[in-house]
Amino acid sequence: LWDGTEQKEPPPGVSGAGLVLLEETQGLYVLAVIQDSPADHAGIKPGDTLLRTAGEPLTQTARLEMLIDAHRPLPLQLRRDGGELWVQLNAR
């Protein structure tokens, strides 16, 4: 978790939900989660891969940002440790 102690602003690439993501062909790989962010509260962890929301595959961070702005809460399916689960993201 990034706790914000080293700089005042989140690092480049951090979404409004508090995620640092890497775009991959099968989803959005979570590189880091900002401490006490909406993503942290949803239980998203570094190493997770965000797969889809409401049946829509997630492969672009820009599209995820649009969906976060449009839906509260946003259901997200993710892959963790070989299994898949759903979380609810409540962006601020």
C-alpha cells in the first residue's frame, strides 16, 4: 500500500479510486493500492487483476475511470491467487 508519506500527491498513474494499474490483455494488473483509498476499502490488493465489471472486460485504465465516475458502487470482478471474486468499489 502507498501511504502518501513520501510525496503529497499520488504517484503518476494512480486512478481516482487509489489504484496504480498496468494494462494487460486479460485485465488491469494492480501494481499498488493507496492506503485508505476506495480501492483499499473494497479489499483490492497489489497483485490482483481487475477482469470485468457488469460483463464488460477491463483492459484500459481510461475506461475504468469513466465507469468509476458513472457508477457508484461499481462491481468489479478480479483474479487473486488463481481464483476469481467480486468486490464493490465505492469511489469518493
